Amino acid sequence: MRPILMKGHERPLTFLKYNRDGDLLFSCAKDHNPTVWFADNGERLGTYRGHNGAVWCCDVSRDSTRLITGSADQTAKLWNVQTGQQLFTFNFDSPARSVDFSVGDKLAVITTDPFMELTSALHVKRIARDISDQTAESLLVLKGPQGRINRALWGPLNKTIISGGEDAIIRIWDSETGKLLKESDKESGHKKTITSLVRSVDGSHFLTGSLDKSAKLWDTRTLTLIKTYVTERPVNAVAMSPLLDHVVIGGGQDASAVTTTDHRAGKFEAKFFDKILQEEIGGVKGHFGPINALAFNPDGKSFSSGGEDGYVRLHHFDPDYFNIKI
């Protein structure tokens, strides 16, 4: 399994996202240009120029025509995927940290960071099919908890929004009324900042990664803890295989501590765990620094990782990967 090294970013990666067909890979980084690549050979297709700060997150519509990005320049932007043209800008009073299209792409949830007196917030925007009808108004604004919300996703049937962040508590909100429905239990929940959150393909469960050196699998409806995967380093990114019962966990230490340790200490690999048995089944080394982003191709036959080193590494699995037995 030789990785394809994709060099297009000058700064650390922040987020990776495949489109639904699995032929395009979108990458966000602390340089200001989200980039799109061919997912099979890693060829760079183009960049989306217009942001004026680090881009933290992106999502792509189901038909691969629209891209939404959230940035530290206090905007979220809609783009035409094919032409790279900026279609619309949502302006906020603080950095936009997370973006997620609803099922059907008619809505988007955007989270904004705390800033000065502002608390963190979740904004639900209507996404117009015809861009000339697009407005900036929010259907719903939820005042968040103390600290940053690092990730917010739509729950099943767009009825709920799931959020997680610096206060280590996962919250499920009603997406129509804005009411807080559930909070994760302090005992079974994470002890430190939640850095990442991904849904399963069917939406029945989701996976969170945290700086407390663990990843946890939760039931979406009841917010019951199902599994816990323990590693020996802070977790920055998690991903779930759509094909096999595998979860991948990536991390490393804080960026500030990177220069003090040897990269060969093997602390910068993506670790694979058996989803059911919670056992580690292998690791993929390669990055010269913490892994900040992970994504599985929707066909489950490849995955990519993005690092503090500015590289995206694209891994196509060997045939024997699909027969791993524990």
C-alpha cells in the first residue's frame, strides 16, 4: 500500500472530505485555499480562492455541485465545485469553525467560535437551489456552551444537530426549536476537548475523538456510549470505514510540542481499530507531525490523511486489508 503524496498546501491541513461518489477529495488547510483533488490518483484539480484566513472545514453537496467552507476570516462561503467560482458569502462576527450540509442540501449548520463577549453559536442557514435566491439570514441561531464548538453535524432526518467541542460534552439539539434534547454523561463521556465527530453511513451511530487520548462510539438517538478506543496520544481526527467494521484514529501532540520529540517515535501514525472488539489492528505511518484530518472514501477501499506537515497522503488498500481477521 504505497501512499500517494499530495503536496498543494503550504500550511497544516485542517480537514478532508470526499464527495459522495468518491471521485473527488476536498482538502482544507491553514493556508487560505481549499483544494480539490482526483481521489484515485491524487492529481490536483484546482483551488477555491477567496478566503482570507485559515479554512477550518468544508462540506460538499450530494450532487457534487456546491462546496461550503468555513474560515477564520469570519465567513462561510458557497462555491461552484466545477468552476471554483464564489457563489455566496455568509458573514459572522467570529471565525466559522464547522460546516455541514443537511440531507437533501437544503440547509447547512455553521458553528462560530467564541470571540470577545460572544459565546460560540450554531447557525442554521437555508441553502437555495438557485443561488440568486440565496439569503444570509439564519433560520435558527443556538447560543452554544462555554468554549469552542469544534464540530456540529445533522442527525437522522435533519431533526437534530449533534455538537461537540472544548467543554468535552456532546449535545443533541432539536433543529427546529433549538431546544437542547440530550447531553452526554460526564462519567462515560470525554474528559477533554472533543476535536472531531463523524457520522456512520446510516446515521445510527457516530464517533468522536478527543484530546483525552480516546475515541468513543455513540448511539445517535439515545446518546448511549457504545464503545471506547484508547490510544496513547491526543486524538485530532477520526474516521469510520463505510465497508468494514474499522475505525481510524489520528493524532499526535499539540503543534507547539512537535519540535521536542522525534517523529520516528511512531507517534504520528493513523491507527486502525476493530470497531466491535475495540482492538488495535494496525497502523499507517508517514506524516512528519500530527495527523489533523482523516477521511474514508465512500467505497471503503481507500482513505486519506492530512497532517501538520502540509501533506495529504492518499492510501489505496491492498487486497489483504479486506481479509484482516482478529
